[in-house]
Amino acid sequence: MDQSPQVSKEYRTGTWLVLSAAVLWGTTGTAQALAPESASPASIGTMRLVLGGLALLVFAVWRGALRRGERWPWRTTLAAAISIAAYQICFFAGVARTGVAIGTMVGIGSSPILAGIIGYLVRGERPGGRWAVATALAIAGCGLLLAAGGSIQVNALGILLAVGAGGAYALFTVTSKGLLDSKPPEAVMAVTFCLGALFLLPVLFTADLSWLRQPGGLAVALHLGIITVGVAYSLFARGLSLVPVAVAATLTLAEPLTAGMLGVFLLGERLNLMAAIGILLIFAGLAWLTTGNRSRAAQGA
């Protein structure tokens, strides 16, 4: 019996779940812009991971996804946890050295490419021509969108750190996909994020957390932890279980698209011609990837 229609339906469901997660991630920059001035990027990133990990843990327990005595592939789990923690450190450090535009572009733009390579080497998933076209369009759009935001500065170490962030997130995606082969999505996200938060806890002992005592600061922290991690990564995990690694990584490029639109409509940022073309290119790439018969891609063929 031909199962391709069902596979194609699962693929489309997975793409929309990942896109929904990316849209929620796209609110991160706006939330940070509304945080108190005393909130440093490192402390915001760490609090996001800690609160998000707790939210995912509560959700997993509520869903009964964590079973007592269940054995875990700890090497893969630790790799996923270290990867998500390393992403936070490399990304914020890279942006600090080389600027938001270049740091974000290199970090986010390199992730789909590296995920495609790692996914093929580790899992044998071949992204296909549609993924290549969609990724090229979306990355080009990200470049225009981010370059339109201001002046550009290049720092060699900052570029290296940003590439490290992209690689860390690609590795997190691949290792999470491996865990999802045998574990419930809620359990995978809860365990990896809680472990990742443990690796970053030392940051909380040296960072200034006085901004959390302000109503606006607490609201930002809760939004980042519960919405952009707890809800978003629950959606991402379910979507990742239905689509190849490379496809999921490319779909996350909806994050800068959302961030750009929120900047225009909520923060009053001006949308120039270069940014408008960038948004159109990202949208075209994502639309190309989420439409059409994708039963082969859903199988990783």
C-alpha cells in the first residue's frame, strides 16, 4: 500500500509546527528590547534557559512523558544539553564582538547548512534540491534584512564564535532528532534543557539579576522562559519528529522574519527597501519549503 499521502500530511504538519516555534522565537529580540537596561544579554539568556527548562519539566511531568526507571541514551542526551548551552554562550559572545547584524546572520544562517551536513553524515538524511533553493533564498533574505539594520563590523573571533553558535544549534537539532526516535518530545526537551541550564547556572552567581525585581524585567523573563522556550520548543520537538533535520533548521529562519516584522510594527523601526526585499526572500524560501508534495523529504530520502 502506498503510504506517501500520509507521509506528506505528516511532513506538512511538522513544517507548520516548526514554523510556529520559529515565530515564537522571533519575539525574543523584541522582549529583550523591552527589558530593563541593567539586564545583560548573558543573564537574559541564562534565565531564559533556566525558566524554560523548568517549564518544559513541569509540562513533561504533567503529560506523563517522564517514566520512572526509564533508561536514556546519556551520550546523546549530554551532547544535546551541551549543544544548547554552548549555543547561548557562543551566540551572545559572537554578537558582542562583531555586532548584531553579522553575528546573527552568521549564527542563524550557518545553522541550516551545518544541520544539512551533520544530518546527512549522522542520519543519512538527504535534504534535496527544494531544501537547497529554499535555504539559499532564506539566507540571502536574512543577509539583506540584517544588513539593512545598521552599520556592519567584522571581527574574526566574533565570526568564529557565531559559526560555533550555528554549529552548536545544528548539533542540538541532530541529537534531539536522534532522541525523538525513541523518546516522547516533551521528555526530550525537558531533560536536555534542564541539563543545559545546569551547565549555565554559574553565570547566575556572577551576573547582576536586580532587573528581575522590576515588574517589566520579570515579565520579560517569564515570556522568554515560558513562551519562547517552554511552548516554542514543545512545538519544535513535535515538528522535528516529522521532518528531516535540515528542513527543520531552514524553517527556523522564520525567526528573523518575525523579529523584523515586530520591529516595524511594535518598536517603530523603519522598513527600508533592502529590508523589505529581505523579508520577501525569506518568505519565498519558507513558502517554497512548506508547499508541494514532500513525501520524499519527510522520509529523509
